Amino acid sequence: MTGPVPQPPPWPPLPARAAGAEGIYRGNPDRFTGPPSRFYHWAFARLTSQFARGQVLELGCGTGRDARGFAAAGFQVTAVDYSVTAIERARQEIDNPPTIRFRRTDALTALQETLTASLEAVYVHAVYMMLPDDELAAVFREVRRVLHPGGFHLFAVRSVTDPTAGLGEQVTPDVWRRSAGSVPYRFFRSETIDALTAQGFERWATDFPEGLHFWYVADRRP
């Protein structure tokens, strides 16, 4: 008699998630290329309302379009991604300012290797959609640690109102896997964001741009 078929874990381990990102960049040379994103401009305006210069860490930088924007404006930028292809392409850009450094690593490791209270900002565009619960909570704790008082946590995440939310297999509440074996995607409610940022941050600004189904968030460490 055979027993029940083992079910895959809700979230694949980090190497599998990194492999998924690698496949995306290898299969699409134009992925996240071009000028800085719309979220970059929103975040940049909030950051520069308080800081003209400083240290910025970008988690999940892709090929570096937003990181280059911060660096060109005079910020010292460390930009990380766990896709080898993305980091290689980022380093090969001829217009990289000298104040930018690209590293291949994951978000939590990058934060753990950053000095306490050393940054003006941690900038994260969509990466939080792909982190399991325990890792997401750990990242938020580390973000608070690495920011100095007054520093910004600037992040954008997709809302549950996005048309792609609910497609495929539901893994956990507000998390869906679009196909068998793929990396799940997390979609966010305002109360989910509030719960994540309730400890150790002050809300500076939020926005929900019409038609984008994205939450833009700027929190500060007190």
C-alpha cells in the first residue's frame, strides 16, 4: 500500500528561487532595462526631501536601472540581486557611475552583512513579493537595524487588486503559484503592510497609483 504523495513546501528554498530569477533574465534580455522606474522617481523625491547624499542599499536591483539613478544623483549605492545574469548585465553598463557597486547575493544576506545604523535608505522594488513569511519578517527586522535614525525604508509591492492575483494554485493567504514548480508570488493588502511595519518604523508616505495595482511605501526609522 502506498502512502500519501509528499507535497512540495509552500515556498521553494533560496537556490530554487534564485534559479527562477536566473531563468527570467536569461530568457528576456530586455528585462527591467531602460531608464529608472516610476517607483524610483516617487521614492527619490521622498528620499531627497531629507537627504542630499548618503548610503543606499537596493535589494533585488536587476540590471541596475534604479540603482544608477540614485548613484548619478550622488548617493553611494550598493545594489544586490541573486541572479548572476542580472548582475553581469548591470556591471557591463557603460554609464555606471563610480559611486555604485553591484553584488550577487540575496536580500537577507546583504542586510546581515551591512553595518548597524549605516544607511540613509534601503530601496526595494517588488522583491518582497517573492519572500516566504519567515524571511520577509527577518528582512524587515534587518532593514530597521541597518538604517540610522531618520533613514528611509522605500518599497513597492503588488496589491491583491492586481488582475494576476488569484491565478493558479493558492499556496497561503494572498500567495499564489502560477504553475506547478514555479516560485509563488505574494500580493499585499494595506493591513498586511501595516503589520509588517508596525514595529520599529514610522509611516512617512504611501501611494496607490491609479491603474498600477502597486503600493508605494516610505517608512522611516525613528
